[in-house]
Amino acid sequence: MATYCLDTSGLSAPLEFMPEDIHPSIWAGVAGLIDDEKFAVTTEIYDELSHIAGTIGACIKRNRNILQYEIEDDHWDWSAYLIHYERMKIEYESVISEYNGNRKNTIGLKDLTIIALVARFIQIAG
């Protein structure tokens, strides 16, 4: 099972400033972590990650079944994830972009999905 939850910017921002062709050993290590099933992403985040190009992009696409935690997949406790997600939608409605005219200094529901996944992992770690 995965150890870390990953948001799109966790890969896209570093790739922008540390391109694969200049830092191949770093990105080989990241690809190894992906292959070793260390990362988890929600479907929404996977859809964003699937647009990353290059070797890392190919690794992401090759490992979709490992990375993507989809609702109703039996390999994880998705019902606990949904509980966290729905709770946070209510609790943090005032700072969720889609409920507040997409104003600055708010988060989007896509970002909330990965936060809910993190919350679910923290719950397991206890």
C-alpha cells in the first residue's frame, strides 16, 4: 500500500525547475518510488498528472493502477476517504473555491480530494 499522497504540483513544479534531462538521477529515483507503489493519488489528481510529459509522464501512465485510488476499488478503504471528503466539504465550505465565486485564497474541490486521501492515511497511521 502507498505511503505518500501526491498532488499534481508535487511533480509538475519540481519538473519545471529540475528538468529530467538535467537531473536524471533524481527523476530515476522518483520513478522508482512510483514503481514501488509508494504514492497514491485520487482520480482527479491522476487526470492532471497524466498530462506530464517525458519519462516521468510515461511512468505515471504505466502505473495508473498503482497510483490511482478510485472509489469502489477493493484494495483500499475508500468509504473512509469519502467520509473525510464529505466532512471537509461542509466544515471548510467558506474556503472552497467552487462555493465562493472562485475567489483567491481558497482551494478547489480537486485539491480537497487529495487532502481527504491524506486524512485517510493519517487515520490509518493513528
